[in-house]
Amino acid sequence: MLDRSVEVFLDDLLEFVEDGKVVPIIGEELLRVGQNGDEISLYRYIADKLAERLAIPAASLPAEPNLNAVVCHYLQAGGRPEEVYPKIRPSRCCSSPGSTASNCS
């Protein structure tokens, strides 16, 4: 039996998922999107888009950057943490089955 506070938390979490306010991320290897004819992880796609939106040159990141590398680089360069989260926003490509990153903005 779950503690009542855990049960309430899980109920709230499931409601947020149903409302589309929270996207459950199961594992990086399970979530793939198409980009420029290649299949990459959703995390990699988000990291690439975040770096682009934060104006971080690709040359200053690892060959296959992840979110941690992008955010750390941004903060070490003097960026403010509160500027990061608004740059990670849902895109149309991830909202419907069968769509690809190549047709997203």
C-alpha cells in the first residue's frame, strides 16, 4: 500500500499527463525522431534545438551534444538559468504520431 501523499502525487501526475501538461519520458533510447533523413533520440533533437535557440555554436559543443552539455555550456558562458526553460518548448513535430523533426520549426 502506498503512502497517502505518494498516492495523491501519482494521481496528480497522471492527470497532468492526460491534460498534456507533462510528457512522460521513459528512456532516451525509446524516443526517436527523424531529422535530415536520420533517426536520432528525442533528447538529442531537443539539445540541438536548445543550442540553436541559445545561440551556442555547434563547434563549442561535443559532436553529439546532450541537454546537460548545452545547459552547462550556456551557464558557464554567463547565461542565466531562468532563460533556459522557456527555450525548451513543445514543437508540433512531437505532438502527432508519424511526424518528423525535419518538418518542424
